[in-house]
Amino acid sequence: MMVSAGLAQAQIEEVVVTAQKREQNAQDVGIAVTAFGESEVRAMRLTSADDIADSVSGVQIYNYRGKSQPSFVIRGIGTQDFAPNSAPTAAVYIDEVYLGSNIVTGFQIFDVERVEVLKGPQGTLFGRNTTGGAISYTSKRPSDALEGYAEVGFGNYQTTETSVAVGGAVTERVRMRLSAKASEQDEGYYKNTFTPDQNPFGPSPNFSNMKSSIGEDSHWAARLLTEVDIGDNGSLLLNLHGGRRDADTLPVTPIGFTTIPGSGGTCEATATGGEVSDPRFCGDAFGYSDTDGDEYTVSNDYVGENEESNLGISARVEWDFGEIALTSITAWESADKEQTADADGSPFFVFNNVTDVEFEQLSQELRLTSNTGDDLFWILGLYYAHDEIDQGFCGDLNLALGLGAECRNDFSQVTDNGALYGQAEYPISEKLRLTLGLRYTYEKRDFNSVNTFTDEFGNEAPANFGSGPEDDAIIDDSVSTSDLSGRLGLDYFFTEDVLFYASVSRGFKSGGYDGDFSFTRQQLEPYDEETITAYELGWKTTLADSRVRFNGAAFHYDYSGPQTRVQRVSSAGLPFNQLINLDSASVYGLEADLAWVPTDRLHFAVSATLLDTDLSEGRTDPALALFDGNDLPLAATESFTILGRYEYPVTERHSAVIQLDGKYNGDYELNAENLGWLAQDSYFLANARISILRNDGQWELTAWGKNLSDETFSVGSYSLFGAFPAFYNSPRTYGVTFRYDW
């Protein structure tokens, strides 16, 4: 939300969104959407994809080992999964191109026109994997005028950031814009205190890296947009983009539920209950416990490395045929990721591993849109996507685990997805508008996975902790899904500035296969699709001569077959992780946001979300009974954001700006088991920004700080060898930035 300056009248500027595949005023759309324009992205310091969650109520992030693999959780709906072949439940789009794996969603944010967070299922226009919603990023397109910017920044942990963009007309019909960003963090915020004498088992055979500072991160990305006018009625936009990241793999802190022999006490925490994991008595399977009380001080016998790169190109053709407009988006995306890690997070050599992932995706979307300006507006589209994911995973194991000296998992997944969709908006009367949308989707997924253990003598055998040879952890299988999703909505314009809406919408996330290492064939059984039917009543109002905006919604979700990573036990008694469908869940929620501009120099914004989530598990399997009545993971019962911004003149040509903002998250669970000793307490993130700028926008010097109170909280965990290794947010960061525009 930005302010339209002017001494005579302060106003909230119109927010343009493309939530319905066309540009509209957000206040005229009967969908809950939070949008940030270019200036707001800078003011909120949204520099990477996961930063969005710190600025929107009802949104959280599951971020596996750093910032490179975020999955969004919107209104409590989100899959807490680290496997690259399990797409997030909130689809991520950049320039209307769907990103089909979580290894490509951790990109840097730079030179964007806007960012939109669409809450609730978006099954009609966005399709599969939108049970939670969708996140859409739109790059800034080339203009006819020569323009650009250069920005440089410095921060703690020896961090430097540089970004630049330049664009304009090349010929009368060709415009280009080149933008790039690079960041370098030379000091980690994790301190590793490991010494070899802490490890009684000796070093890992194939993994050796014992650095004392963890968190170094080097990242760059670039984008070249070329826009060409085709005749008088058409245009072509080519988007070539890519990037690379070389960083430390952020460590985990093991939170144990196994009694440490000789500790003088009993661990009350268990894998299925208990309220307290006391580090004096609770450790992992080897008796290790992190007792220093500092989440950013660890003792790891191996410090992992993360190397990833991506490259993509898209072509967007738009053609105006008069009464009908055609849009075609053809895109190819690829990514490679190699990550090594100390999986157990202890000074003992227990399990060190490497994950090597290759991802490639080709997609094509065609849509026709009515262009007559008549009362009836419609969209009709076709969509096809083909993606391939290949993963190699292996690791060194401690022989005392009884599993062997090494493990290996190789899987290949090929997915073909096709859809036909349409949506129509029709004004029943001057004040009442009806929206009807339907989407038919067909998807086929082929999956091949081989999991093996190698003993200390070099003998390799299939992983099998089942009852017989048929339980070998090997699969070559396929699943197919067809689904009809859609939306029915009514919008009532009480006045030009007051909209009430009601909607029923359905979204789905396709089924598939677990991409984690598998100990038994049972773990490789496919999971089914999940679906959500959402009922929502909302309002959008612009009041007090456009100085106040007050929006809100009440909603209820019927959530069927939520895909959840849980603890399981094989027929031979071995515990493991598995992605499965739980029976169902329900979500009730209420949210509201208020923006107020009392003067042309002062504005405030607040938003809040209240959630009540409830898992329901009525099946007779006793191993699943513990989930009945639990909360959904990463679904804070309440959250709110606040922002205050004041601008005042310093000289005739210069102004100063002070901005304070923050987000509060209430208590939430880290996993579906709702283990009391693993629950996360509430916290408040406080941020500040002070700027000196020229009134004509030529330059701006900013001092900023994020997480000023240095809050520490967990953003995810997983089960491993008698403990739940947990990973945490970033600590306090601060710095200065200078930007020059032309």
C-alpha cells in the first residue's frame, strides 16, 4: 500500500492485481489477495521468496535447511516436505509460469512490478497444487524511455548486495530490459564448536569439512526481457533468466526423545507424546544432546555445502483480434542442485549425505479472452506441462546403526499434466456479478526408485526392513489423476467503494510418490491427491475519500486427504518418515486488513488472521489415531502484521522517511503429531527502516534492520534416529543501502 502524495488530499493508491489473469483493481476482485508493488517490495525489504511470509498475516514458511527451498503455508494449508518431487500446496508463479518443484522457488526478488499472495484454493485459473493458494511474481517490463537503477548495500555478517537494471527502446518496435542482482555473505551466523575428540567413531569416510563459521552464501541472478511489437496488434515478450547459488548448508539442532544412559534422569518426551524434551536427559539414539541453549551454536562433525543453478526462457505472445485477445506462454525451466549435509546435527559421525537433483520443465498455455467491453467477460484456456526430476541420494552411515556403511537412493519421476479451463463473469444486475469457473485436469506420473544399503565389505543389497523379499524398496510404477475444480462467486457492489462477496471454490493437489530414502516397499506406495472445498464471505471497502481501506473475510475449508509427512514404523519395527494422506481436516478462519492515510506524509497498515484447524482421522489403524483432533502444522492460531510510515521534509529537495513494521505469530505446531515438546511458542518480528531521499526519486540512502529483537524460532523439523533435528529462522540482520535511479 502506497500513498498518493499531495497536500490537498492524501489517498491510498489503487492496487493492480492479475489474480484473474487480467489487470484489475484489487478492490473490485472477490478474492482475498495481498499485493505489494515495486516501492513496497523495496520498503519491506523483500529480497528473497521466503521474506513474503514475514509481511503477510496467515502465511508461514517451511524452509528446509536455509533459504533455497521454501514452501508456503497459507491459512494453515501447506505440505511440510523436503523431497523435490512433492510440489508445494501454494503454487509459485513467476511471470505466469508455474514452478513445479520446491528447488526452484528460493529465488532472489529483484526488479519486480508486483508480488501477489492469493489466499484460498485457485483451482480454476491456476490449476493443480493450489489447495493453499498461489504466489505470483511479475517482473518489470521494458518501457520506451531509457530508465534504470543501481543499488549497493552492506550488512552485518560481512554481507554485500548489488543490483542493477537498465532498459529502454532499442528500435521503434523493440524494447529491452536487463536486470541483475548479486549478494555475498562472507560470515555465517552459526558457530561450529566441533573438535575431533568429540567424535568417538572417527571421521566420515566420504565427507570432510569442519569449518567453524557456517552460513556463508554467494548468490547471483540475472534477467533479460526483450519486447517486440508485431504489427499493430501483437507483441512478443522473451524472458531469459538464470542464476547460481553457492552456500553452506545450514545446520540443524537435534531435539531428542531418547533417554541418555547415565544422565541421572528419564526423558519424558517420546516419539508420540510427552510435554518436555529436557536436554539433560533427552538425546538422540547415540546419546547426544545440545545443552548450550543457543540454537546458533552447534557442534557438527561435517559442514555441508549447497550448490544450485537455474536457467529458463519463456516467450509470451499477445495478439488483439478485436473482440478476442489471444495469449500464449511457452516456457522452459531447468535447475540443478547438489547439497551435502550432516543430517543428524551432532558431533558424532552418524549420517552424512549428499543429494543431487536435476529438474527440467516444459510448459505451454494458450488462452482466449473476451475483448469487447460488453457485460459478459470470459476466459478460455488450454494448459500442458511436462517435467522430469532425477535425484541421486547417498550417505555414510555409522555401522552401529545396523543399517550398513552406506545408503543410496536413485529416483526418476516424469509428470505430464494437461488442463482445459474457463471462467465467465456476468453482471446479473447493476450491482450483482456472477462468476463461474471450471477446470478439468488430467495428470500422469511415472516413478522409478531404487533404494540400497552397502555393508562394510562393499556388498550392495536392496533396502528391506519388511517381512519378505516382496518388501524390497524398489518401485517402477505410475499413477494418473483426473480432477474437476472450479469456483462459483457472487460479488455485490453496495456502492462503487463497497464490495461484498461470497464464493465456493475447489482446489486440488495431485498425488504421487515419496521422494525420500525408503527402507521398505511400504514407504513407496503412492499417496493420493488432496482436495479442498472452500467457503468464503468477504468484504472490500474504500472509505473516507480513499484515505481508508478496510477488507476482510470469513472462511471455512473442508480439507480431504491432506498430504502430510509423518512418522511410520515398518513391519520389522524400524521407524521412518513417509508422505501419506491423513483422513481429513477442517479450517475455520477470520481475517481483516486496514490501511489508513491520515495525511499525505503518514500512513498505517494492520492485518490479522485467526485460525482454528482440526485434523480428523477416523480410520481404524492405531498408528494413525494419534492425529485425530490435532492442529495442522505451521498453522499459527493467530497472526498479525503492523506498519507505520512517516515522511517529512528535511530541505526543499529532500525528505526523510521512518518506517516501523512487524509480524506476530501465535503458537503453532511443527508437525502433524503435535508433539508438545516440539511446539513453537509465539514470537514477534520487529523491523525498522530510516531513509533520506530526493523528492524527485533520483536517489535514496537507507539504514535498515530486520528481526531487531533477535527472535529465534523453528521453521521446520524431521524425525531421525531418536531425535527431531530442527532448523531455525535468521537472527537479527541490519545494514545500509544506497539506490540511484535514472
